[in-house]
Amino acid sequence: APETSKAPETSKAPEASKAPAAAPAAGSWGADFLASNRAAEAQVKQAVLSLPGGPASLLGQATAAEKKLDEVVFALRGLEPKASDEEIPPASMPLWSRLSTIIYNQMATTADPGQSQAEGVRIVKEELAPLLLKLKAVAAEDLPALEKALDAARAPWTPGRLLELRD
């Protein structure tokens, strides 16, 4: 008897949900780095203030690093509403909002990205590059310099600083 070929069985894909996709966890885009360092900056400032006769330059150094981190956070997230988004005055679209809109619109379709989505990706790439450079500079230069200055001033330990044993 001749063999008949069977078409392979295909499982039916579950129907896509109409609800918007959840935003990625806070760990995306270096948010863990930002969150941990913003919290550490407050503790560093407290440590500097607790130093008897501590150098004022340390407080200025800590504030400058904190300001750089805040600028990156503002560019990524935009203004944070106190109660609802209607309270935010007109402003340029934050990078995270722009990117999440592109992702949400593209998830529900099999079509190629449209012109506005391609333009949005271009804008995100263009605006994200200098922010990443600023973030890397804070991580590679500002924070290590601040840690050295804190160690030299014998400031109390703060989270994120490695201890060095002394004789």
C-alpha cells in the first residue's frame, strides 16, 4: 500500500492579549545602576555631613555626581507626576515613553515598522548615545574619585564602597 504523507501537526498559537505589554523591569537601560547610585549618593552626602570638619569639596563632589545621574534619569523618564499624567506640562517625550510606544505598537502586528516608528528608533539611538557616555563617565570617573576622597577623609563606610584594610 502506498504511503500517504501527512502534513505536520501545528499547534495553534495563543491569541495575543489586547492589554498593553508590561514595561520591562527596572533593571533595563542601566536603571539598576541609576537606582543604586542615586540611593548611594544620599548616603554619601550623609557620611560627608557626619564628618567633623569635613571638607566642603566632598559635598560639592557628591552633589555634582548626583546631578549628572538626575539628568540621565530625567532624559529617560521625563517628569514624574505626583498623582496623574494630566499634571505634567507639555515637554519633549522621554526616551522610555518613546521606545515603549514603538514596542507596544509593533508587538500587535506582523507588518514592518512604519516611518514614524523608524523615526522614533532613530531618535532614541541619537539621544541615548550621549546619555550612556555620561552614565559611563560618572561610573568610571566621578564615583571612583569620590570614593577615594571619602577614604582619604576617613568617612564612614557607605554602600557600594569596597573596604580597604589598613595596618
